[in-house]
Amino acid sequence: GTVSFYAMTAAGAEKQVMDLLNAEIRRLAEKGLSKDEFEAAKSSVLFDLNRTMDSADTLVRTAAMDLYYGKTLEDFSERAERIMKLELPEFNNALKRYFDKPSGVEVIIVPEN
């Protein structure tokens, strides 16, 4: 899978934003999330998942993309349960694994003028 970050800023502040973003990625790799951050993130993801289930259009699009990427309908229907069972140490270990040696692409888009 992939992890994407998105930020908007004033023209000329791109380097500052990228420095802040890269510092946060390093913090996540080194320290992980706090218990409060983790619980807030889980609540947010579960809220978004519930909203997906309330919209037929979004539900079909999400299920179709899951199938496209090799997941099953069971994976989709069990997603909330898996998220609720997720524990902080397990999540922080994944953060360390994925962010310990960051690699990626930085794309900065600015107006022509």
C-alpha cells in the first residue's frame, strides 16, 4: 500500500512545510502516536467508515476499488471490526516499519505566475 500526505501553503513557504512534514514523519517513526492521538485517529477512521456505509455511491466505489486492489468483500465488511481491535503498540510498530527509512516522492505544485 501507500501512504500519502497532502498540505497547502502560501507561495514561498513550501520548504518550511516540507521540513515540518518530514520532521513529523521522523517523530512518528521514532516515538509513534500517543494514546490520545491513536484513539482520536481510530475514532476518525471509524466515523469516516460509517459515513461510507451510509452512502450507496461511496459504498459501491469503495468496494469496487478494494476488489480492484485484490481485497475481498469480506475484507471490506470486516474493516470496522479490524480497526476496533487494533492496539497502539501494534500500530506504532507499523509506523516504525514504514517510516523508519522514509522514501518517496515530494511533489510541489505552484501557480505559473
